[in-house]
Amino acid sequence: MRAVLLDLEGTLYARGAPIAGAAEAIGALRSRGLALRFLTNTDSKPGARIVEELAGLGLAIRPEELFTPVVAAKALLTSGSRVYLMVAEALADEFAGVVAEPPYTHVLVGDCRETLDYALLDGAFGALRNGAELVALQRGRYFKRADGDHLDTGAIVAALEYAAGCTARVVGKPSPDFFRLAARSAGVDVAECVVVGDDVTTDVAGGRAAGAVTVRVRTGKYADQRAEGLADAADHTVGSVADLPDLIRSGGSSPRSPS
């Protein structure tokens, strides 16, 4: 393995606090000379703010190591794209160069809780009916915060798919292309990567589809998904990210922990 692609929420931190041993695990992986990429489906804030918030949790990462759906979306949109934007106000600068006027070629959906209303949804529906492609930064069902679980972008995407009779192109996890692009940004092939996360439907499913080795942690959404009966399809399962350096050091030969 030449690189490790690490999930953030639920893997390195949860409910606003770092996972015990996460900072030490990052340091141990760096000391082994492994390239690191930190993958998140966060679609509500720019990368610089994410890096700053992680630093506040004692998790030091470099800006170029962060990979988000916004990065993937900007790689998808060409100079000729005309985009109906349904994204967070905080991302306005990220899409400042995008033509946001009809006739639309794409409807881009992310975290739009600040602006979401019937008019915004209906405008997106109209653009889709006129031939625009539906692009989702991510399609998570819910996300966790210190005050509980909250509706995520996937619910909005599903509503538009249902109304317009289309299927969204997802640029964040679990899209295999998301993992391949992240690996490429680290200068390696995705087959040389370990994908680590708590979510079997995004981290594990996407990592496996892309051809990476997958490791699931028993933090974050693990308990929720186990209660839902979602099978653990990861190549390895560990208690937390703190156990990852030992697993990699052993070459993955340690027995797979029971679910």
C-alpha cells in the first residue's frame, strides 16, 4: 500500500470531538511514508474552513490532502457548463466562475438548508425537465452532530429524482470516480490505497467498487448500520482508527475482527 484515504466524520472525529488516538494514528501513518488523503462528503463549507476546524480538534492535515465533492464537481464542470446551483452560501466563492444562467446544462445539489424552499426546488425541476443533468455533491441520508441526527442532501436529491424521473450523477462518496480522483491527486493508483471509514454504504461500498482495500471502523455510524442489518463487506474491521497503523504494519494479515 502506498496511500491511505481516510474518512473524517465518524472516523477521525465524531459529534464534535476527536476519536481517541486519531492524531497519533495520522502521525504513525506519516512516519511510514504513506501518502494521505482525507475524504469527506461535507458539502456545506469550503475546504479551508474544514482544515481549520480539524486543526482545532488537534488533527493537523494539509490543504492539498483534503478531498471533497466540491473538488470533484469542479473537475466535472467544463467552461461550457451552465449550472443551476443548489449549494450552501458558504460555497459561493468556490463556484464564482460558473455560469449560473439558463439554459442550464446541470443542476448541482449540495447542502442548501439555508436557501431551500419550493421555488428553489421547482426551478431545479424545471431545469431537469428541460434536459439538464442532475449532479449531486453527495447523497447521504442523514448526518450526525452533537445535538443528534439531521436530514442530509440525499433526501433533496431523491425528491428531484422522483419528480423529474431521472437518476443523479453522484460526485462524492460512494462514487468510485471520487476515490480514483483522490488517489490520483496523491500520485498513486487506487489499487495501491487503503480506504478507511465508518459507513458501509459510502466508504466501504465506494472503496471496494474503485478497487481499493477497505477498512471499517466501529465508530461513527457503525452501530446504527449494524442495527439496520447492513452487512459489513469491508476487507478488515477494526475498533477505531487508532488500530489502523498496527493493521497496516502487519500487512493486513491480522485476523479480521468479528462484527
